Amino acid sequence: MRKSVCLFIVLLGSFWLSAHEFWIEPDKFYYEPAASVQLRFMVGENYQGENWSGNRASVAQLHLYQGDWEDDMTEDLGTHAGDSLEFSLTEAGTAMVILETKNKFIQLEADKFNEYLKEDGLSTAEAFRAANNERDSIGREYYRRSVKTIIQVGDQYSHRCTKKTSLPLDIIPTVNPYQRPEADSAEFTVLFKGKPLANQLVKIWHKTKEGTILQNKTTNEQGRLSFSCQTMGSWMVSSVLMERAVVDSVQWQSYWGSCTWGYNK
């Protein structure tokens, strides 16, 4: 497949974890072939945020998919600060961009770490700290991001977005979101390292001109969840998983995942 990819500026780097969600935000979700696609890398709360600063050194992988075609853009990222990625696709079809960051370190005082675990539903880590007399201990953690966005180019559809990727925390739609009937339900599967993640807390965000609505759902034993999804506004499905991983003085490893798509043209 022929394509034209022009890297603009990428803003990637560290941000204090209190901002919580991290996602990829296109300037819109529908494009004509050869039109410019601009993506911003966002961090914030309530599906509102600001650019996440950094550079190529922060990125483990950045890939663009359309149909059976894939482009590894990881090494094309700049080393200076920026705020967006720009490219164009000459052919029609559903496209997907995935981004995984390298590990970053965070340290929080005991009370703040406990509050953070409670707020994000990380009950396994909470229970471990309580059972092992760590609730009064500083929380030291490595974290990484696993995010994707799905956009529609022209009037042809492809289904790569419904397949698993190399992201460690992978949020996957069962059906291409641009081929869903009006006001139908959407179904997603959450994988961790390629395996279904059961009983996992997942957040569903729906942003329109009127504001943002948040739903909390839990995956079933097959790692699946479903929800009502109107074909309007912008959507994000996000989740975070934390596991015990003692490396030197660091006790925890977390993985933050999100998938965005939408219906604004």
C-alpha cells in the first residue's frame, strides 16, 4: 500500500501520575484519503487534558495500521519537544495508531499512594499493602502507557482494529466501531500480555458538547464487557492494571491502557 507519512512534532515524556488518563486524540475521526491527520498525545482527568511532554527516548513503539499494512514510526519521532503527530493516508480504510511508552518511575508518600490505589480501583495492590503492613510505606512504582486510537478514512472499512496488538494492556473492539448500527451496544475485550483479563475495572468515557459521562464496568471471565454506545461524540475505554514487581527499591509495575474513537467529522 502506498502511503504518505509526514511526521510533524511529537510531544512525549513524563507527567505526574495524578493526571491519570492518557490517550491519543485526533483532530477529528473521519478523513478523506490524502487528508492530513493530526494526533495529539493527551494526559488529564475526565477526558479533558493537555499535551504530554517528552521525546523519542520515552517511546517503546509507535505503529500505524491500515488493513494488512503496517508502518513502524517509532524511530521517526523527534528528539525535541512538540505536541502532535501529523501524517496522511492515500487509501481509504479504517486505520489505527498504537503507542507504548517505556517505563517511568514515580514515588508517592504513603497516604497519597493509598489514595491513588483507591481512586483507580487497584484493589489487589491495596489488599497486598494492607496484608503486608505496607500501608505506611512510600509507594514506588514503574508505569507505562499502552494506548490506541481508531480513525476512519474514506468509505471503506478494514478490521485490523478488532485484532490484538503488541501492547501489553490491549483494549480491543469486537466490531469495527465505524460499522456499528445506530445506538447499538459496543463490546470490547481487554487483554493483558495477550491473555483475557477477567474481573478488571474499565472506564467508559463519552464526550459531547454537553459534557463528559463516565461509566464504570467490570470485565467478565473472558475479559469482555459491553455498553450502550451512541454514534455521536468522542469515546474512550480505559483501564489500569498494577502487579507486584520488586526491582531494586521499586515494588510495583502498572500498565495504563486506552482506546479512543468517535463520530465527529
